[in-house]
Amino acid sequence: MTAIRQSASVISVPAYWHDAKEELMKRDRIMRKLIPQFGDMQLVGKSEAFTTLARSIVSQQISVKAAEAVWQRFIDVCPKCTPAQVLKAGPEALAACGLSKRKAEYVLDLADHFKAKRVHADKWAEMDDEEVISELIQIRGIGRWTAEMFLIFNLLRPNILPLDDLGLLKGISVNYFSGEPVSRSDVREVAANWEPWRTVATWYLWRSLDSAPVVY
């Protein structure tokens, strides 16, 4: 998966993490070996919805290093990272940060959705996973994968299985199938044993490939 290192902001941790770890280790022999390798490390999430989504768009389809560099330039232009500030900056200033023309359009569309209240960010905590995904994918540049990353890293939802995530696919391949390619059916079959903690299992598979924690 592609992500960017955490910057100073409000973060939160899931209350369910310890119980999820214990349950996964009881049920799954791979998790029983994997989870203890990472001690007290756990998922940390960011509480500001607009920033989380903007960072997700910036990081799409580029390396971690490149995404971080673009994001830092973006923050120089929009230090408060509010929808109004992004809209005021406009497409040329965003492009100067290193965003492609299309990504600049996506970030501006995101800002417009938030400013015009065409998304219900204040209600997302009460909505179920698929309801939030349905609303988010109406925004240009946000597909199901980005929406799922938002559910994991912002709303801290416990049971997300991002089937399009390359890191999850590779983690299952390496840890469960001796490196052989895996299909979505394989992923669903393995993950059936993880419910209702598929987010937690996914996070540990990410860590098995890269021990540095990811924060959006």
C-alpha cells in the first residue's frame, strides 16, 4: 500500500485492539506467530476527515517518498488544510506542489464537497461501513480502496477487508501461501477466520511486509 508518514496532528487509537489481538491469536496460527513480533505497536488514526482524504488522494499511485515530498509542499501552500484554503489556492498553486492536473482537480472537488456540505462528515461515525463508502466514492478521485483506507485510519472501523490493497494481497501470499499468487477468493477464505477483526489482521499483514507503522 502507499501511504505517508504521520505529521503533527490529533491521533487516536482503537479501544478494541487488545481484545482483537487475543481473539486472532486464538483462532489463526499465522496470527499467533505474527502478532507477538510487533509488541505494543498498533493502528493509530487521524481525527480530521478532510486532511485524511486529501492525503489519500495525494499519495495515490506514487511512492511513499514522493508522496511525502508532495504533501509537505502542499502543506506549505495550505498550512491549515481546510476546504476554504484549498479552494482559495486553486489549481495552479496545487499543481506547483507536484500534484498532477487530475489530482489537483480531485483535491479541489473534495474541498468543494466539504465546503458545500455535500458530504455528511459529522454523521459518518454513526453510519455503517457501506453507507460511508457509498458517500465517499461520489467524490472524484476517491474509489473504494481510498474509502476503505479512510474507514481504517480515520473512523478506526474494526472489520475492513480492502480486497484491492496490494499490501494485503502480498501479505496473505507470503504468510499463508508460501509466496504463491492469491485471488480474491483466497483472501476472502483466509479472512473469514478473522471476523469481526479483519482490519486488525490486515494491519499485521502490512507490518509483516514493512515494520514501520502507517498513518494517513
